[in-house]
Amino acid sequence: MPEEDVYKELVGFLKADRADLQSAAVDATLSITDQDGMTNLVTQGAIPPLCKLCSRPGYLGLTALAALLALSSRGYSADQCVEDMISCGATNRMTEIALTSPPSPKDDEEMGNWRKRTNYALAILANVTRNEKGAVDFCGKSTPDEAVFANQASGDADEIRKPVKPTLTLLLSRFLLPMLIKAPEEEHEQNGGGGKKGDGSDILNTVEKKEDKNEADDPYQHFAAVLMNATQTEQGRKFVMKLQQRKDAPATSVLQSILPQLRSSNVVRRRSIAGTIKNCCFDKDAAWWLLNDVGIISFLLYPLAGPEELDAEDKIGLDPDLWLEGPDKVREPDEFTRLCLIDSILLLLATGRQSRKNIRKQKTYVILKVADMSEESALVSTQINECVQYLRRDEEGTEEGSSDNQVDEAVRTKLLALPAPSVEMGPKDENLDELD
């Protein structure tokens, strides 16, 4: 039998009505890892039936998700796989799976399956939105401006005007819930330290990397990549940077709520949040807000600061968070994350003279200078040097040394003590209780 006919028959089994044939076909699909075989699967139409099967409960749905993730992650057929998934509505399907309610924490097996399903669904959604068409498709259906309205056919006017909470907001709220992340040692005790055969964990190392044990226990980790991909679009950046007014609290944005994730123990979160910030920094009109209201520079510099002891003079005027930890401070180990952070600073430096003045005054050069001394990546080091060129050079039309003078002036201003309040002697021999 010709090879193409074998894959065509396998796809036929994926479409079968019998669950046992579907299960065997999904297992066979997952076992195909060579590029030619994966290309044949996509060409013969495996994606639509896999998308339907991934909604099934239990092992069948979980394995179908693992197969979709593998096909959309590797090989030269991955782009076509993503196109097929967009065409058959995978964006909505993966979002629905990711937003399913978690089972009772007491049911360890069900909770474990729910974590894997959510993890796979969001990883697939990250692959789908990697494509510009997929990012536009996702943002168009999930951001506040495009939110659909509930109970359109109900007759209740109040209900018709009530908007459904957009899915991006719902996913974000799950992403920021620490209670959904399981401690890795707890997972090890329950599962014996390994996954079950056939669940795809042996080949999908893009999901569960050995160097970061928290990843396997963090079902919403890949939402960070979805958010990063969404900010490729204007609508996605608007969602992330738009100020939301809250009752009895200052207005804030999604960006401000995710900045603490740069300190997460999960490299997947750190990497994609850094990428999200970089995408936002492409918006020149947002530079003033990012630098002055958000205070983005301190967040960008913290992961780049290391354990090196700084001179007393360098500490003056520098955010204390960047040096207080001393030798216990660990510099960001992930190269991609460091690169995104440096690129974000570089983009902000390029937005104009006032932005550079602001960044200089925060003594950014001190952190970058020390970081470059230990930087092993030539690419990251090159970008650091680009930042340094902006920071150290004098602005056009100014006198020599003006950039250094800006920093010195800012430091001296911070060191000046505020005037003490006036001191007046109280009246003598008077009853103080009777004074107004």
C-alpha cells in the first residue's frame, strides 16, 4: 500500500464512529514524529477530526490535544497545521477547554487530567496565535471591544444589554491565581515522579521542560505566550495597556498586573511576559506612560541585576530593590528573557530625548554595565552596547558631558532633605486643653 494511502486510512479511523478505533488512531498519530509523516498527516486532513476529538473527556481528548500540540509545534508542516486549526475553529475550542472549571482538589486523578488538558489547550492556543491571522482571530473574539452580549434572544432588555465577560479577561484572571499552581514536590509524590505512557509527556518537551519543574504543575503558564502573541496586534496592545477604573482604587492596566510575573519561578511565564512588554514598547505614544506612570524601568532592570557588589556611589539614586539582596540576587538565567528586557529598554530609549533623560536619571547604565560583564550571549551583549550608546552620548545641540550631568543632578535632588516644619514654642502658663 502506498505511504499516502496509509495516512489517509489513519485519518479515516480518526473520523470513525467507534471510540476504540478513534483511540487507536490518535495513539498512532501521536507516535508519528518524523517530519514527512507529520506532513502527510496534515496533508491528508488529520487536523479537523483531531480538533473534534480534543473535546472528548478522558484519555481520548487528552491524547488528541497532545497530538495537535506536537503537529503545531514541530516540522515544516506546523504552519499549515495552524492554518487548518484556525479554519476549523480551534481558537474557540481551545479557549473553552482552558476555561473549564477545575474539579475538586480531593480528586487527584481528575485534577491532574484537568491540569494537563488546560496546559495543552493553552500551548496549542499559543501556537495558533503565533500566526498573525491566528492572533487577529483570537483578539477579535476575546477582547472587551468585541465581546458578545448575553441572552440576545431572551426578551429581557436588561439581560440583552449585559455583556459577557471577554475570554481574555477570564483567562488572565486564571493566569494570576497562584492557588492553581501545584508545588512540584506534591506532584512527584502523587505521580511517582513521571507521566503515564501514552499521554504525550515523553515527546512534548516544549510543555514540560526538565530545567523548570514548576512548568508541569502550572496549567495556565502558556497564557503568557498567548498574551505575548496577542500584543502583536493593535487590539491586543490596547487590551494590555488600557486603564481600567476600579471602585475605590486607582485606575490600573493589565500590563501593571502582569509585571510581577517577571519574578516568577516559571521560565515560561517570565519569557513571555518579557516579550509582551517588548511588544508594548513598540508603541511610541505609550512611552511617557510606561516610564512615568508604570515605572517600567525598575521592573525591566530587576531581572538584569546580579549578585555583584556595587560601589557606594553607584547605589546613590538607584532603586534599592536592585542592590539590597546583595550576593543572594540571581540574574535572569534565560537568554531570551534577558534579550526582550534589553530590547524593551532600547525601544524606550529610541522614543525621544525626554525618554532618554528619564532612563538616565534612574541610573540604568549602572545595571547594564555590570550585567554586560557577565553576559555570555553575544546578541544580548550587542543590544546592551546599543543601549549604552544612547545612555552615554550627549544629545544633539547640548554641551559635552550633559548626559552625565543629568544623572548627577537627579541624584543630588534625591539626596536633598525636605525642609523641616517650622518649630514654635508653646505658650507658657496656659491651659493647653483650652486652646483651639
